[in-house]
Amino acid sequence: MELENLKHSTKSLKVLFVEDSLTARKTTLKMLHEFFDEVDVAEDGKSAIEKYRSLYEETDRYYDIVFSDFEMPNMDGKELSKLIMDFNPHQEIVIMSGSDDFRVIVDLINVGVKKFISKPVKMEELSETVSQVLVNIRKRQREENDRLETLEHNEYLKEKDEEYKKTLESKVKELEEFRLALDDSDIISKTDSQGNITYVNDALCRLSGYSSVELIGQNSRILNSGKRPSIFFKKMWNTINNKKIYKALFENRKKDGSMFYVETTINPIIGVDGEIREFIA
């Protein structure tokens, strides 16, 4: 969507903007006003949830979009998002953060957040995100209007109930790949799409005898015992490169040459463009 057409489409939307930094607040608020006429501002999560509830109580409507910083005093972006999603499961929330910690993203996805912007906020990324959120809002509005025009009141209430159940089931399915890796094991590693290690937790370091400094940047083959046939790894890569979860017993070699065995779940992490970004094991 062209920028001018996008701005024309977003002017009527009502937005809540949450940012504790005065400098970031001024800069980002100026960019937000390029798209939205109505932007309410909160300086932390606590005041933000008060504004959110007050708007609904006074006008019987929700904010169309909530833009929130992640790291804030009193109540951070995760806690704020959870309270909002409990209040309104369909709320569009965009989290702005300078952190690239995958655990932060997983936690927010578990809450229900789908959109993220890197800080400092850039106009190009903000424009792209606003465009994507607008599509979701318009789609939901069209679906709502179609139902109201074609269904009787009781049928409409029944369908809304079924839709809510399907939404919950869909969220559970979407998050299952994250939960499998994080909940089934206390040993966690992360690699890029080429198998190069980008993160290991302390449990893996203790078990393998390597430090995180020795492992990060190395290919995951550093732990390979060399006893598995090549067909084993071919099957593994075929599975995860097809965006599926792979589970198997791995025989690995410690730094001192001894072996250790781990039941491993490998989850491909998919980007917003549908491409594999990395793997969590």
C-alpha cells in the first residue's frame, strides 16, 4: 500500500502509545501522528492499562492498535500485553524493543503478541507494520459486517462462540512448536539456518564440558559423536527444512571425548515472511 493511501486509511483509527523514555516518546509520537489523528499517550504500563479500561467503560470501544515499549517501570510490555489480551483477545498490539533475545519474543508470542518493531523506531519499518495491522483490522471488520448482515441474532452469537474457540485452538497450535522446545527439555540451544550455534544455555555447557564462548559461532557438528550414519542427519535436515518438528535421540561427544545422550526436539522458527530464520533445540 502506498504511503499516502496508507495514511488516508489510518487517520480514523484510535491508538494507545506507551513509552517511558521522553526522548523516544517524542520521536516516535511524531511518526505515529503521520498515520493517526487520535493517539493517547501513557508513560508506563500501569497508566496504560488504566487508559485502556477507561476508554472501554466510557465509550464501549477498544483502541484499534496499542504500540508499547517492552522495558518499562511499574509494568513492562509483556505484563501489559497479557492484561490487555485478557480484556480483549482480538487487540492488535505492536511491541517496540531494542532486545533481540529470542526468549523475550517467545514470551510475548505466548501472550498473544504478533507484531514487533525494533528500537530505535524507523519510519519504513513502522509504515510496513501499520500496513500489516491495517489489513488485519479491515479483514476483521468485513467479516463482522458480513455476519451481521446474513445471520439472525442467535445464530450470530453461536458463531461468535465457535469463532472464539477456534481462535484459542489456533493460538495453541501456533505456539506448540515453541512450547515443545522450551517445556520438554532443560537443555536449550539455538542455531541459524546453516546449523551454526548462536545460543546455548548453562545446562548444555555443564553437560558438554564446553563454555558458551567455545560453542557459539561453531557449527553444531562440534558436538557430533561421528557414530551416526549420514542418513540420520539427512533425514533430520529434510524434516526441519520442511518446517516440521524433528525428535530423536542424539549421541553427542563432550569436550573430553566421552559421550552423552539427549532426547532432542528441534523446532524451526518461521519469520513473518514464511521463511525459516533459525532452529531451537
